[in-house]
Amino acid sequence: MTASTNPQRFAGTDRYVATQDLTLAVNAALTLQRPLLVKGEPGTGKTMLAEEVAASLGRPLLQWHIKSTTKAHQGLYEYDAVSRLRDSQLGDEKVRDIRNYIVQGVLWQAFTADEPVVLLIDEIDKADIEFPNDLLRELDRMEFHVYETRETISARHRPLVIITSNNEKDLPDAFLRRCFFHYIQFPDRDTLAQIVDVHYPNLKQELLSAALDAFLRMREIPGLKKKPSTSELLDWLKLLLAEDIPPEALHSRDNDAAIPPLHGALLKNEQDVHLFERLLFMTRGSRRG
């Protein structure tokens, strides 16, 4: 197995605004040759990070999106016994070689790739609690055994493994010890402006300022079930531009303008909409008083 230290460094890309702390975290994972565990609010760019790291380093990207039913062995391989039984009943000659019924998982593909890859294990906290522990040996040793063919698959090149979590459940301590950890803080106003500029470089400053005011004010409302995310801000701005909404509409005090236009891009459940409406109603009442 090739496991030499990789001299490559991540420095962000034109499409992704990476803070200094995040850049240091990616490079620390490269230096330590450990998985990078990234947590943060949904919509803060965790998945996109893996895409941009791969682009920056010039590496292929392999993605494993985890579901509640995903099992660790599926990332290694699966043995298709049903197809082999069917082929044997039909007299197909290929049943003589069991390798014809071994389906390679994403870890197998990463281990046997001709060049180092970036491997994204996305939303690991969706799986059951045993899932991370079931991957400890493979991620540590960079190899696994295929019992059906009695062979060991070892990594030709050590992949950079990026693991994302939305904190839906705690991860085992033994797994955490093997990772370099980084929490993506929600961007401050200046960083949000930089992110918006990447996607909408010609956005007028007056609209940007009004949109950020409304967006950040909405996030500060206590009791929101789901705070609007960075990705939802970008969706909202896209709609504002498409509908040619003027900046004044975002901070209007007219009684008919209870919430910002096209707020469905930001508030995603009726409880939060009602909460925001009540807050604005109370604010208007206090102004009249």
C-alpha cells in the first residue's frame, strides 16, 4: 500500500469561500492522513467542500451518500447471491467465477483507483450508531478482506476521506479519535457577502445589503425551528433577481408586508412563518404605542 505523505495543499477555489480555519483543517487531514470530519448547520457547504477540495487538488471525487438503511459493508462490496442462483438455474457458465457476482463499493473503488482520490462519506450520522465503528478497521488500515474470493484489497493510494455530519446523533468516541475534526461556523456578514459575490458578482450593493439585513434578522428570531441557511440565502437572492424585487421591498414597514417577499425560500415550515408574523405584529404594535 502506498501511504507516503502527500505534499498537496488546499487553498480554496474561486467557487468556494473557505475560511482560514477550514483551509487549515483540510491541510491538517492531508498531513496526518486521517479522515476529516466536518460538522455544521445544514446548508453551510459541507458537501460542496469535498467537491471543491477535489477540484483544487486535481483529484477524482467519489461520493457515498449515507441513508438510514446504509450498512458499512455496502461501502466495501456486496455479494449478489440472487443473481448467481438465477444464472446457475439457467446454466450460465459465468457462475463458475464468483467474482462475477461481487459488486464493488465506493471504498473498494477508492482503494484501487489509479491515482489518489477524495472520498466523501456524506451525512454519516444518518446511519445507525454501529456504522462508524464498522468502518474503523478499514479506514485505519486502508484495506479489507473479501471472504468470498479470499483476497485482501489494499489501498494503492491513500484517499483523502471527508466525512460530513449534521449532528443528528453522537458519533462513537473510538471513531472520533481517528478523525481530524472541524466545525463550520455559520458565516458572519462579511463572509456571507463574499459567498454571494462568488455566485452573483454583479449584484447591486443596495439589494445585497437589504437582503443580508432581512436574512440575518430572520436568523436571530428566538424559537425558530429551522434557521435559514447559506444555500437558502442564495436561492432567495436568485428569486429576488428573477422577479426584479427592489431593495425597498425587503425592509418595508407597510402593514401589508408582514414578511419579506418570496419568504418560502427561507422559512420552510408553518410554525416558523407564524412565529415571524407574530413577532412583526408585536413590533408594529409597539411602534404605534
